[in-house]
Amino acid sequence: MAVDLGNTLKNSHDAGSPISLKSESLGKDALRRLVKNRAAMVGGVIIILLYLMMIFADKIAPYDFATQTLAEQNAVPPWLMKVFPSMEPYGKPPAGDVNKYILGADYVGRDLLSRIIYGSRVSLIIAIIGPLISLIIGVVYGSISGFFGGWVDNLMMRIVDVLYAFPSLLFTILLMTFFRNSLANPAPGSFGAMLSSFDSKLGGMLFIFIGIGLTAWQTMARLTRGQVLSIKEKEFIEAARSIGSSDSRIMFRHIMPNIIGPLVVNETLMIPGYINTEAFLSFIGLGVNPPTPSWGAMISDGSKVVRTYPNQTIFPALMLAITMFAFNFLGDGLRDALDPQMRGKT
């Protein structure tokens, strides 16, 4: 039985039930769902506050992170004595100066609060550099492998399989040990001396960037390859080929815009892993160079006196946990917001 669509729409409109044919764009729909995700919003606000703290660390921190006051080593403020009654009395401060350190001082009299604030720079820079390196190397490698296919794809993926055979954390530790030992006393004017000087200016973070960058891209390469393989067989790609579009145009104008969203979301979910890797390397002494503060190094120093001065471990560990939770919440929210199956749902 034939149905008059025009009359049906007209009758529905006359009955007081208008039909809206206007659809919401994918970007607005994703943003709306992201804003409604309270956990993601809380994570995003925390991340913004952390980056503001990192940028203005020199203005927020009450003291310099490297200034030592040996007479006030392991200082404990009065309010912490009430929280941890077993802690030893507050150092040897001058009279009337009992609240000098809000969170206490470490074993050489450095302000814990200042070092925690400055320590955010290491973790939050890793949260930018780690995904950036992974995206650049992994997307380029995976795109070439998936786009050309055949023996090129087979060879490139076997290389990734070989790299996957090594535990990534152990491989990173070996790389860090190699870099630190081989460039400990480089010849003046050599490339090694230049790298060592640059690493010193960055507080020891250069080799962390290299170590994480060399081990973090394999997963991104595999994910990119899979995305490219699924997209390049679509009808619109065949249409582009039929009108004579070059390989580079197809890759950058048609394939890349359709796969970059899931790749960025996946990399956001990987950020806590990069932060955790840096904290672990600093904990075992392969991270930043002293006296540059790092939450992992502070946890390591505090673990030696955790029974006597638990504040030296608890506060940097708490900041590390909050940061990782914030990135996890934001990453989960982005994944749900950009999921095509969630489109149109609240």
C-alpha cells in the first residue's frame, strides 16, 4: 500500500506534533555528552589547575625547591603532629616559626610543599611529550604500514612484534642506564657532550623523553595500522582513487581526518602510564637529576623514613594519584563522548 509521505508530514504538523529534520552535528553532540560527564569535567578542571600550578610554580611556591636548611631537617608542622601522633617533634626552628613549613621539610630541610609544586613540572611535561612522541612515530609508522600493505606491512609489523617481545618497562630501564652511563663523561665538543649538556639544562628529562619515546609508539602504530586498513577500503576512498587523487591526498585529506580522533582519545588514556613510568624511573634513581624535584624521587626519599615521617611519602604520592585519576577520568569521558554508538544518547 502506497503512503503519501507529504500528507503524513502535513497531518502530523497539523495535529500539533511537528517533526524536526534538523540533526545535531557530531562535534556538538560529543561536546554535550562530555560536559554532562561529571567525572570527565572534574578531571578536566583538576588538569587545568595542575597546569596552572606548573606554569606559575615560581610564584606559588613559598620557597625555592633546592634551598636547604639543615637546622630544620625533617621539620613537622604542629597540625601534622595531631594527624600522626607518632611523628617526632618539629625540627629545630627559631622560636615563633613553628608554621614555617605547611607540609613539613625533607631530610635536608627543603620545603615539601615547594618541591611538590615544582615537581608537577616533570609529570605534566611528560604528560605532553610522551603522547606527542608516541603520536608522531606511531601514526607515521602505522599509516605507512597500513596504507601500502603487502610485504611492506608484513615487514614493518614484524619489527613491531620483535619490539613487543621485550617488556617495555625493562627496556626503558636498560635504555636509561645505557644513556646515563655512556654519556657520563663525554668528550668535549662531541655529540654526546651536546646531549649531556642539553639533558642537564632540562634537569635530566631529555633521556626520559627518549626512553619513553622509543618504547611508547608500538601500540599506537598497531592501532593506526588497523584504522587505516579499515578506512582505505571504504567507498569514498575508492571514489577518490577513481577521480585520480594521489596517495598523499587520499592519506591526508580522506584517511587521516577519519582516524585521528580515536588515536588522540587512546593516547589520552595512555597518559597515566607515561606519568607512572617517569615516577618509577625517578623512584629507582634513573629519573631527573637532583635537586630537580620529581614526585617519584620524593616518594623514594620519603620511603626511607616512612614510619617516622610519613608526610614525606604521603603528600607526593597523593599528588601523583590525583593527577593520574584526573587524566583517566578525562580520557574515559572523551572516549564515551566520541563513541559513534553513543551519538544521540544523553
